[in-house]
Amino acid sequence: MSNPLFQQHIISISDLTRAQLELIITTAEQLKHAAKHDALKNKVIASCFFEPSTRTRLSFETAIQRLGGTVIGFDSGTNTSLGKKGETLSDSIRIISSYADAVIIRHPKEGAARLASEFSSVPIINGGDGSNQHPTQTLLDLFSIYECQQRLDNLNIAFVGDLKYGRTVHSLAQALSLFNCQFQFLSPSALAMPDYILAELNERHVNFQTCNNFEEIIPQADIIYMTRVQKERFDETEYQHIAAKYILGKAQLTNPKSNMKILHPLPRVDEIDVAVDETRYAYYFEQAKNGVYAREALLSLVLNQSLVKG
Ligand code: CP
């Protein structure tokens, strides 16, 4: 069977079909349970982070090393010729892509990964561009949902928190719209899901509703996807007011379904009380761990023509 992801840029989750998403999830599942594999042997991958990261960068770098590849790169643009000497992103990418077999980029500006793909001679993988997209987070989110629910179709997914600036919820809602899921949105009104995402959901006939409190979402949710309010977008007083609005504690967990799980892309500030960590509903640390397997799967598929064997 041919591999449709071979040598593909991964810029937006919307560029991937349902079959491609399922292929990545199946491959991640195989890799999570495989004893040893060297799918990235002799591959050099550039990890270019112009914005802070803990999980995305380190799970990518772990994935590369676990699969026998080598990482080059930087964790801040400051000490690059782009940061210090005014080199353009397009020139930087032309050069970096001549050194590596694939380039992972995180950048604060929306559209930076798409721009990079126009100047790169090798696949570009978007590790997050501003408040736009975070497709590899969505891959690990989908893998985690599949792992804890044993399916992706016909689930009730509640998105809570900063639905405006949180790029992970944009990518995840777009991906799950391919799986006949129903969505509930719970956010401060100033942080509601952007109109362009709602328009896409309407076009795809996705059933969604806006909710006002946890009581409305918890009894029916299969997944509660919590997000951090992006502090960097507000002044301190406004942030305190908005951030305090939807905090999930044990007290809110009344009458959940027995299969319900709580996800969060992390980092968490205080939107999930630490007491929730010890409940059977918390799945966010396993979700973060799954970042390694989802990224192993993606890199294996992008850099190998034949499909990875389990
Ligand atoms: N979830 C996520 O993208 O985390 P980092 O910002 O730490 O990479």
C-alpha cells in the first residue's frame, strides 16, 4: 500500500483526510506498543522553535531519538541570524532545509509554517503558528481520544476555556468534524470560538451548541477538553477576571458518564484543580505522553515511503 503522507508538509489539520488521520493514529498505536524501531535511522531533523515550548519540542526530539534519527536546531530564535542579523524567515528556511530531511517549526506568527513550506526543499511540520493551528497537538489529541474511548465517531466533546486564541481547539474541532461528533462550547463570551471555525462546522453539518456552565456539559460529555486562558493576550486585571470564570474542580464533576475523560493540551495554570489529577477522569498526563508516539508516527510516515511495521 502506498503511503499518502510521504514527503508531505503538515501545516494545517484541514490538509489531512479522515483516512490519513486514521493512518497516523493506527501507526502511533503500533509504535506505542513496539519494542524497538529505527524508522528515522540516518535522518536529520531540524527543530526550529521561535516560541517557547516544553511538550511539543521535547516530545518531537524524544520521538526522533527513539527512532534512531538526529536532531539539529534551536529553542529560541534569539541566537539565530534571523533574530540577530535580520535574515528573513524564507532565507533561513531555504538554508535549514538544505541541511535536514524535515523541518519542525514553531513560530508566533499565524501563517509562518505555510510560508516556510513555500521555501523549503523538505517537508515542513507546523509545531504551532500563533493562534492559528497546532496540527501535531491534534494528532496526539485524536490518538488519546481513540485510546480512551476506543472510537472517534459519535462522541460528545466539550471544549472549555479560551476558544478564541487557543489554537489547539481550532485544529481539534476541525479534525473531529470528520468523525460525526457533537460539540459543546463553554467559554467567556470574549473568548468564544471564532466565526470562521463555526462557519466551517456549519458547512460540514456538525451539531454544536454554546453552553453557560459546567452543569450543562458534564452529564453528556465523553471528553471535556480544557484549555488555558492565554495570559499573554490580556492586561492583568482583565486576565484575572476572565481566567477565574471556568475552573474545573472535583465539585464540578457531578454525574459524569463512566467513560468520560478530561483532556488538556497543557500547560495548565489553574483551570483544572490539582485534586482532579487523582480522579479516574484525568487523562491529560497520558495525553502529553502520547505526544511522543503521535509524533513518532507522523515523522515515520513523512520520511518513509513504505509503511511502518508494528
Ligand atoms: N501543548 C503544547 O503545545 O505544549 P508546549 O507549548 O509546552 O509545547
